[in-house]
Amino acid sequence: QVQLVESGGGVVPPGGSLRLSCAASGRAFSRFVMAWFRQAPGKEREFVAFTRSSGTTNYEDSVKGRFTVSRDNAKNTMDLQMNNLKPEDTAVFFCAAAEGVFYSTDYYRRGDSYPYWGQGTQVTVSS
């Protein structure tokens, strides 16, 4: 089993920044692909970014250039630095983990590829 705990959410004005963190415990963190997803009120969950154990990253188009995902395999943590936040970024952000056994980028952009999830942290962008 893998346990995931997110932190760092809050309320920021448009153009502001937040840094989310995900702490993992349980099985070997370095083997996992780690991802961030988000779900806005009344909308379906959507992919935000993932990072492979090597540090390779992939982003949803609307966050490219504004969000940066990173991981520290020694500390079993993954972060999401979010800059230039927009009201449409308001959502609950979830950390997710999956074994890194597939090469496919599309596979790890799908929520149903991840068996392990955190409880989520609320991000609200509002003036």
C-alpha cells in the first residue's frame, strides 16, 4: 500500500503563487510515477502533471509555463509550484501514484491508471 497526503492549498488572488506538496509513505517511492490531478466544482477530474522516477515530466496544456512539478526520491515527496494562478485554476488538487511500468505518456495522463490517491487539498484563486 501507498499512503499519500497533500498539503499547501489555500486562497490566493489572481496572479499569485502556491506550492503544493505530496508526502508518500509505504512502498518504494522511487518506482512510482507521481501525478497531480484536479477537480473543479461541477466538473470532472482532470490531469495536471506527472513526473516519472527519472524526473521526466508531462503537463496539461493549460498549465504549461505556469506550473512546475518536481520530486525528491530521497524524501518521498512531490511538489507542484503554481505561478500566475487564474480563477479557472480553482479546484481540489489530488496527488496520485502508480507503478512506473509503462512507457506510454497517454497512460499516465489518465486518472484510472492510478490506484493510489490522496485526500486532496483545496486551491481557490479569487480576488
